[in-house]
Amino acid sequence: MKLYYNPGACSLSPHIVLCEAGYKYDAEKVDLKTKKTEAGKDFSAISDKGAVPLLILDNGEQLSEGVAIVQYLADQKPESNLAPKNGTMERVRLQEWLNYIATELHKSHSILFGPEAKSTAAEINVGKIKKCYDYISAKLQGKKYLMGDQFTVADAYLFTILGWHKAANIDLASWPVLAEYHKRISERPKVQEAMKAEGLLNAKAA
């Protein structure tokens, strides 16, 4: 399989999962401004969405949307314990976290990477991000990971989005639990493997 990614973007989440689950895969960087891949191909001709992450399966089928990709990868390697079994309440709780991160935290950053980054709307979104930090920090009290003691795909996603705190001009030190959580995950060998592949080891923010 092959992952199309942009360094430090939300595609880092499935990249981490690929490494954590022990997949053999190829990865190709995409310049989202020019829509050119590292090999010089037109990414718009590969993906009709023109967005990362994009996973090409071994049978040629395409899978997009990070939340869908990470669950698919986890389910194909259940021994990795990256996601609870489908049909369980634990799996529903995982999906609850994935959807919260996607809709409340991830999307609140979108305006910060565009031309309106210094607008009033952007300031409002920074306020939303801080409220998310408050909520997640409270939920992480006394826990190693979002689901308890087990690292899951939700942690890969949250770690990725927390890495954008500098773009939001937010200091994680104001949320000690989050800062410790982010540091702990950054030290996981497979997380470092994914970050090294994207050239991010010395630049953890997006």
C-alpha cells in the first residue's frame, strides 16, 4: 500500500498508525500548493479530493479521510491493539474521540493556515481550540492515553493535531497534562519513525 502525505499535516496520523502496526508501505510527499507529488506527478489526477491523507490499497482501491484510514489499518492488524473490536462499547468510545478531534479540534485549525490567519474569525477559532484543550486535558487526568493505558489510533490523531499548537500561537505549557501527553507520545519509537520519514523530528509543529 501507499500513503500520500504532506509533512506534519493530518496525514501524519495514518503515517504513525502504519508504523505502529508494522505495515510494509510506500509513502510519497505531496505539495498541497502546487498539487505535485515528490515524483512530479499531478496529485489532482490521483485524488479527486486533492487532499491528504490518501491511502492506495494493494488492490488499487483508494481510501481517504484520516478517521476512516486509521480504523481500517487498525482492523486489518487486530494484534496491534490500536483499536477495540468493532461492535464493542470501547470501539464506540474510540469513534467518539476520533469524531471529536476531527470536528472540534482539527477543523478549528483550518483558518489558521490560510489568508485569514490574523482575522477576527481566526481569533474566535483559537478560543475554540483552547476550550478543546481544557476538555481533553480534564479527560486525560490520571490516564496515560485517551482510552486508558492502551495507545490507540485516537492518540495518533490527537498527537498530530496538538503538534499544530504553535500555528495557533498557543503554549501547551498552560495545559501541563497535554504537554506531558504530547511529549510522551513523541518519544514512542514508531512515532519517531513516522516523524523521521516526514523530516519532522526537529520540527514537530505543522
